Amino acid sequence: MQKHILIADDHTAIRLAVKQVLSATLNINDYQEAANGLEAVEVAEQTKPDLIILDIAMPKMDGITAAQHLKKSMPEVPIILFTMYDLGPQRAKQLGVDAVVAKPEGLHKLSEEAYLLLSR
């Protein structure tokens, strides 16, 4: 599955862990990274990813605001919020994102959601 993914998180270690897990489980090796929400919006608009993974609590622009901007400009691109907060599926729909994965649920759960969204 050759897909392009954007990972936005203000912690470098989280971005690296997400890349490693998705590379191993989904055989994906094409990534862009962003350290804040504003950078995520700019990178996504330039690179047109197949999937966007956003943290919520980021500097310059939070992940929810970034997701709202991105869904307006590229509504067909699935967005996963990967966050410390357990928001639930109903809140994901209210926010206009495709999935929310709580970081305590782990990278395996994130990988499962990414697979489902990329397989549509």
C-alpha cells in the first residue's frame, strides 16, 4: 500500500514512533511531518496526503482547528486525531474528523484505524 501520510505532533518521539509502527504494520514509507497545527495545514496543502494524523494539543494552532481548516480545503482526506484525550466516536463526528484514537490505547489501535481509512 503506497500511501502518503502527514503526522503532526509537537513531540518528535511520538512522530517517530507513529512512523515506525505504520512502516512495520502497513508497509508505508512516505511521510511528512509537522511540529504544530499551522505547519500541518501548510504541509498538507502542499503535499496532498492520503491520511493526516493530528495531535490536539500543539502550539501555534491546535489539532482541532487544523482539522477544521483541512476538512474545508480537502474534505476527501481522512483525519485521525491521535491524542491524550479520550473523546469517543460521537465527538469525532462533531469535530468533523474520521477517527479519534487516545494515545493510551496505543499505536496498534492507531495502525488499525489508519488501515481502515486508507482501505476505503
